[in-house]
Amino acid sequence: TVGVASNMSPNSSISSRSHYTDNTKNFHRPTICDPVTEVDRFLMMGSPQDQDEHQRRKHLDDTREYCEALSLNPLRVHVETPSLDFLRTEDFDVVKAARRLALYWKLRKLIFGAD
């Protein structure tokens, strides 16, 4: 019997066809937990202090539950919702991270009630 390999010339290979291209050259995936990049972006784009300041300046109705929890038990707020986690989730966008944090406390109060 004649196999597929016997029909190929010694200098040819399957991957040498012109329609095979390197598709990975245009694929850019962010590096997850790259400490150098993460620290640089953190310093340039926002910090937990910036996020807290943005929360204070935001409309009271949006952040009522967050401010309430912060006044009752600041340690719980900082342990349960670390600002850096919210910044990472929102790609170090301080405004989006602050919105997400406020929404977290609003939904937490709605689901679990006031502690």
C-alpha cells in the first residue's frame, strides 16, 4: 500500500503550504499577575486612596450603603472589599472600580440586610 507520506517529496512538509500563517503574531493576551506591570499601572493609573476620594465625591445616593458600612465598621469594609481587587478587576480605572465597589455594598445590603 502507498501511504500519504510516500506521496510527499522529501523537502515538503504539511506546514509549508502558503495558506498556513502564524496566527499568534496578532494575538495579544494581557499577562495575568505580572508584578512589575501591575505595580507600574497601579502607580500611574490609580490607587486605593484615589478610589476612596472618588467615592467621597460621588453622589451620596450611589454610595450610601458603602459610606454606611465604612462608618459602622471600616475594618470589615477594607477586609471584605480590598480596593486593589476592584482596581485590578476594572483594569485600574478608578471611576469604574468605585462604581463596582458601591454596587457591591448596595447589593450586599439588599441581599443580606444591614449588619
